[in-house]
Amino acid sequence: MAKEGGLGENSRWSLGGMTALVTGGSKGIGEAVVEELAMLGAKVHTCARDETQLQERLREWQAKGFQVTTSVCDVSSRDQRVKLMETVSSLYQGKLNILVKYTYISFVLLGIGIHKNPIMLCFLLWIYTYVGQQCGNVNIKPTTEYTAEDFSFVMATNLESAFHLSQLAHPLLKASGSGSIVLISSAAGVVHVNVGSIYGATKGAMNQLARNLACEWASDNIRTNSVCPWYITTPLSNDFFDEEFKKEAVRTTPMGRVGEANEVSPLVAFLCLPSASYITGQTICVDGGATVNGFSFKTMP
């Protein structure tokens, strides 16, 4: 069993005795969130499309003493989302304390000269490192060239899945007596980052969904917040970038470096803690200051 650092199950800084569902938890930010919640004492169920990756992570988590279970699920599928929540309800006797919704989309760079902009290329390659676990591909291209299929896919994967999973989780969260939803959005939902209008629109809508649910479900003691990462590196993304390329990529980030998955997961975990009981409806960026940098395109000396 995971150790809770002596904080005790009733501590404001512990998730001991709580249950959590994290989608997309086999790598990247999702994996970091699973570990963060489990380290704080939560029982965590996570899902992804790749069963092999899930089993690898599960063995690692079990070796660490974490209370984690897994199942295969493509959250872009409505039927699979229903099945996932049925699994969670069965595991946790109809109650759930925490829902963390995280999914990925792979982008193909086409048509708008992004390859000439190293900042945007790095950002898009970062997104590309999250390929294949949860979702498929969508082209980045001018808005006038998007197809109905492109629109439907991104909406289903990002916005519809967040909306539907929240719907499905509501009775379980309410039954727990104290629920927390964290939607992992993106800086693209706060500022323009040239990743395509549909993607940015879905992330902005996710942020607004969190605000709406925060108000509507407050009487059910369910809090809802969104977390918006910027450029987050992973071991896989390191294979793409040399040091000079990274330096150029973070030129517009005041902190002058890329972020790590374990710099996002503590915020997600904090928002789920009893100590965050008065925080709801917020959109919080984890971005090294990128979204507030305005027209200052250079980091401070």
C-alpha cells in the first residue's frame, strides 16, 4: 500500500480513502497524475487505448505499492465511456471522489508554414509525442480547409468526452459526498498558439464547461476546475529536440525552459485535496509564464 507520509487519512493534505478516475494515464501528464494521486493515498483507476503500455505502467505502480487498476478505453467512443464508468462504479461501490479527464490528439502539420516557425514546430511536436495512446490524427491547416470529419473527431475527443464523462460521473461524485473534477485543457484554450482553430476552440470550451459545472454542481459538493499546460517535455519528446532547438522553442517563455509532467501533476492533485475545498471554477495555466508574456518575445535576462 502506498505510504502517505504520516499525514493520515483525515489530513487536509492527504487523499487517503478517496477514489479517482484518470483517463489517459499510461504516459505523459496522465501517468504523472496517476502517480501523484496514488502517492497521496488515493485508489486510482486509469484507462488508455494501448493495453501493452497500461500493463507496463501497472507493473511499475504495483511495485511502488500504489493502489491502481486499469482498463482499456478509447474515450472518443461514447459506448466505451459508458462502459468505463460502469467499471468504475463497480470498483468503488457507486462512489467516486475524483475525475481527471486527460486525452491527447496527434496533429499532422500541413498547409500553413508551421515548419518555418521553430516555436510552433516544437509545440506541435510536443503534442505529437502524445500520439497513439488515446486518439488518432487530425491535420493542422487553415480553418477554411477543415472537413466535417476533422471537426467531429476533435470535438468528440476533447469536448464531448469531457462533457459526457462529467455527466456519467456526476451521480458517483455526488454519492461520495465530496467530488472534484479536473479537466486537463491546454494553453491553446487561453491564447492563440497556432495549433488550429478547432483544437483551440475545444480547449476554450472545456474551460467554460468547468466554470459552468462549478456553479451548477456546487450544491452537490462537486468542485470543477481546468488546468492548462503549455510546453511539457517527456522522455519521448527529448528524442526530437537538440539543445539549440529547445532554446529557440522556449524563447517566448519567461521562465526560459520547458515544463515537466511532474510540474503539472502536483497542481492537479492539489485541486483534489480537502485543502482546496473552496477552489472551484478556475482555469489555471502551467506554462512558465508563456500565456502572460504579451508582446515580450524574449525571456528576461
